[in-house]
Amino acid sequence: MEYVRVTKENLDAEHICCAISNNNDVQVASKKAWLSGRFDEGLVFLKSAERGKCFIEYIPAENAWNPVEAEGYMYIDCLWVSGSFKGHGYSNDLLSACIEDSKEKGKKGLCILSSAKKKPFLADPKYLKYKGFSVCDEADNGVQLWYLPFADGAEQPRFRDCAKHPHIDEPGYVLYYTHQCPFNAKYVPVVERTAKEHGVPFRAVLLDSREEARSAPTPVTTYALFRDGEYLTNEQMNDKRFLELIGK
């Protein structure tokens, strides 16, 4: 497998794996705009040269758009290998490249979000355990922070206090999201419109800066849906799924 590192210089020309390849598509445009602002902060996007979902995205934890305290670590935003790419060792290739790069940059280790049992859009805990990761913190909603230290005695990463106990004081449905995930650009407006059509209280909160994301009331910032103040899910909704959720 040949891999390509996406940079500011080739961003316009490269597909970004997890969305439609057409740059005019709102999903692609939002994701590429988000990426372009992160490269100077140390973000790395390494992907297969072939089109498809086979990539790893990581960034120094101090610059991650998540409420974690992990100074000196590298934070993995996403490691995604699916479809025909699964079962060929590409996840191992991408993770090994991340480890090598992080060690060369003097990092203490890696950290990533997961859970005790596999949740949508979070890393597979079985795979993480197999690769030597272990849990270093857990929020009340079951989202876990896993880490892979490069040396014994390294300080463990942890969630910030705002994310340990996901809760908000607001009735109805409230969604926190970022443009880190391209699908949000298309489907958040769909859910907003669906909620309005059915008279369901719904508010979408775009986390538009690292500071806002690091202060969010949820460990998952790419997509976190609350209902009547309680954390509900990080699984992205389209109109059909949302209608099922509200019982319509």
C-alpha cells in the first residue's frame, strides 16, 4: 500500500478519504477548511493513495479539539480503515507510522478516545488493547481515554473536569459539534430542519475554536447530542435516525 501525507500544499488536490471527493461538496469544503487551519499546529493526515476510508489523523494533544490534559502526548483524532481495506494490516501500518513520527518528535506517547465496548465513530477497544494501549481515564457516559506511553512512568493523560461528567442545564435536544467531521456540514442542518418541522426543541452548538472544544461539556466534541441535559449519543443523525430517536 502506498500512503500520502496531506499538507497545505496538496490539500486541494487530494481526496480526504472519509467524504465525497468533489471539492465543491459542502462536506469536503468544511473538512478541508478545518484541516488547513490545523497543519501549522502539528496535525498530520496520512492516508492511502487509493480512494477510500483508510487514514490516520493526529495532532499534538495540546492542540487537540478535545477536553483532555495530555501534555507531551500525541492525540489521535481518527484511525479509520474500513470496507475493502480491512484485514490487510493497513491499520497497523498507519499506527506504526504515527508511533515512529511521534517518537521522532519527542512525544511521551499516544492517546485516543474509545470505550469499554465498541461505540460508533470511536476507536475499537479490542484493537487498542492488542496494540498495547490501556485506559487512563473515563467519563460518566462511558467514553474512555486510552494511552500508549513510550516509557515507563510517563504521566497519564486525563479528561478535563468539564468532560468528566457530561451534563448541561438546558431542556430539549442540544448538539455540540465541530467541522472536524465532514458529515456534520450536511447532516446537522438536516436534523435542525427535521426537528423544526416536528416542533421538537433543538439547538446546534458549533464548537468553532480549540478553546471552545477544550471547554465543552463532553469528551467527544465531533458530535455529542444531549437530551434534557443528559448526554445521549455521539452517533451522527440523519433525518430518519432522528425521527426514530424522538419516536416519530
